[in-house]
Amino acid sequence: MIGVALAISLAGSMVVANRQIELHRLQSDLLQAQSNYAVQVGSLTNLSAPSEIASRAGALHLVDPTTVTQVPATSLDRPLPLPQFSGYAPVTSRTHR
């Protein structure tokens, strides 16, 4: 009887130990996944930094305007005429930038 009780106790301890090892492995996997996620969030956050946006805008030749012209208020009942530009601006296709 003592031998059976000892065998059951030993088997139960082995099951608990195996479960603890499995939980430790799952926790390690979770920490690794969280770490990878944090790295990805950090790299994507850097893409939206003001300095990154400014450098990309400069590469697309988007610069601060030298002058700003206020458009007067107008009625929306009739179509507006096309704007008139002064100076030269090269035409670049949106598909070939």
C-alpha cells in the first residue's frame, strides 16, 4: 500500500514538473513575441517622426512656400475658376516620381 501511494505521488510530481516546464516554455515564447512586437512598434514609430517626414518631403521636393496667398471667401453656388500660377513649375507625373 505504501509502495502504491509512493508511486502515485511520484507520478503526480512528474506530471506537475512537466506542466511547470511547459508553462516556462510558453512564458519564454510570450516574452520573445512581446519583444519582437516592441521592436516593430519602435521602428514604425521612427518612420512617423517629424525629422523623418521632413527628410522624405525634401526628397520629393516638397518645401516650405515662400509666400501664401489667402483665397477670398466665395459662394459655393457656382464653380470656381482654375487657379492662375505665376512662375514656372515643372510638371511631374504622379506615377513616375
